[in-house]
Amino acid sequence: MKIAEFETFVVGNPPPHFGGRYFIFVKLVSDDGIVGYGEVYTATFGPTVVAAMIEDVCQRFVVDQDPHHIERLWRRVYGSGYTLRPDVSLGSVLSGIEAACWDIVGKAHGKPVYELLGGQVHERLRSYTYLYPKASDGPDAFNEGRVYYDADLAAERAAEEAARGFTAVKFDPAGPYTVYDGRMPTLEALDRSERFVRLMREAVGTSADLLFGTHGQFTAAGALRLARRLEPYDPLWFEEPTPPENVHEMAKVARGTSIPVATGERLTTKYEFHRVLEAGAAAILQPALGRSGGLLETKKVAAIAEAYYAQIAPHLYCGPIEALVNIQLATCIPNFLILESIQDFSGFYAELLSTPIQWEDGYVIPSSEPGIGASLNEDVARAHPYTGEQLHLEMNPDPELP
């Protein structure tokens, strides 16, 4: 079997854009007609540039190669152009291509990918959702995002999600994040953050865990000031309390608070994740499978994490193909903790797939279908092309001053 063709899709995500402005998918086709799909999660370049990167890598390293030879493919791409080091853009491209290879291999052998990576461990996967705006929040709900700064509304929304079945909710009330982070939190941000967790804990009681995010906004000293405000309400995690470059600074936070530190959405390959574990910087790793290096690479990350008694909570802020790949990994690892979902995977997420992700009462039920569990609905993807040039995610370009 050889890879004969490839194609990229840049799909516009209609309002309210939960999961990002657009999704970037890659399609591989074998010489015997088996189709595999992956998703590339990179925000460092515009979508047309990323699509060109995918095409370049496919032409150089993928076409005419056997999709079973994933380790060989991985090393060739990882070392291309004399890099051989973690590169988030190349890692993202490689992640999408690698997942599409696994999708083909699974379909060729009539097995879900998780059965080829050690076999099924979990029959259902605990999931959490971010607290997103709703139209009922008011006429400017999506532009202003009241749920992001209104603690009373956030507590109400958390109770609604808990009643729907979610046993954990994520939120990030500390304020805007910028290209100048980390910094000290303001007294206002400290008070607002404490009010959020207090009201949300009162609203959900012990029915749901609270997942506190910060997008790497603070210095270690600033993060510890914030953590002391949050500790009485026992969040499950303190997500990315410092920027990701210096794991030793994040380790200061991990040593100084009782709240488990979680990190990893901006990391790629086992090398970056191992540095986090070696430094004692986090107890929970959050690989995004469209960026972390692919399924086999992230299975290696999970194995390394086992030796440190660290758990895996796959991150998701892109499209449904990465969600499917996250599910494949989570199903076959013993140290899985929880899976991020975009609400209950309904709406445009479901429309983009041949078979929607099965979500029941706060849990994802892994598909038994061969490959990654579903295929891209290409008719829907082609009907929603993204024609802009914005980045998938952008930070505030100016300093956040008190």
C-alpha cells in the first residue's frame, strides 16, 4: 500500500466560532482507494501558508510511501531541513498527516486506531466543556462574552452544564492575555478570579470540578498570589499559570500550590513534554493531538508521563477531526484523566462528520468504527471555505497595564 494523493481543506467555522475561526484538514488517499483524514492545529501562520506547508511535506515525504511506516515518516519529517528539534508549526503539520496515515491503516485492517495502539482501556471518556457565551446572554453576547467576566452568569452557566451531565467546567476570568506576558495580576483580577471560583463552587457543589485557565499570563510569583486565592475552592487544575518557555518557573508554581498544574496545549513532541515532567512543572499534561506530534508520538508522551504519575487531559480548541484523534488516544492510555469537548460536539461539529461524536451525560463513547471513528463530510467542508488570512488564534499585541 502507498499514499497516492493528498488534499487540504481550510474550512470556515460559522458564528459563534467555538473552536476557532477555521479548521485545517488534510486528506490522504492510498493507491487502493482508502481515505484517511487528519487535522492540523497551528496558529503561527495564516491558513493559506499552513495549507502550502502541508502540501510541501506531503510531496516530499508522504506520496509513494506506505502509511504503515509511521515511525519512519515521523523521523524523516521531524528532521527535515536539518531541524531535528521541536518546531510547533512543523509538528502541527506532521500531526495532521500522521493521524491521516493511522486513519488509513485502521480502515485497511478493520480496526479503530486505539485497538492498534495497545487496545481499548476505557469504554467511556469523561469530558469537560469551556463556558461559552449563549444568545440568551444578551444582544452582544458573542461580541462581549459576558460569561467571561460576569461571575454570577458564569456560576449560573456552570450549574447548567453540570445539570446537563458535565462533571467539570473550564473558565479563565483573569483577564486578557498578551504577547508581553507573564506579568503580575492586578488586585482587580485577583478579586474577580476569586469571586468566580467561589460562586461557581457554590453553584455546582461537589458535582463538578473547576478547571481554572490563565493562558500563561503570569510570572511565577504572580501565579502563586493568584493560586492562594483559589486554593480554598479546590480547583482540579491551574492551567498554564506561566508562559510555556521556562518550565523551571512553572515548576515554582507547582511546588508552591496545592492545586495541580496543567499544561501542554502549546507544546509539541515528547521532548518538550518530558522537560515539563523532569522539572516537576505539571501533574497534568494537555497535548493537542493536532499539534503534539501525532498519535504515536503522544502515546509515547503518555508512557513517559506514567513514570511520573502524571495524567493526560487532551486539549481541544479546533475542529472535530482533532477531537476524534484525541478520543483515539484517550481510549487506549491508562493515565487518561479527562477530555476537552466543544460543548457536546453538536452543531457544525456534527455536520462536518459522517457520524457525529457520541456524547452522553458528560461522557464520550469511543466509536468502534475502523480508523479514527468517522470521516470528514467533504460536501459540508467544501461548502464552508475560509477565505480570510487571519491567524487561528491571536493574543493582545499590546501590554495589559493596570
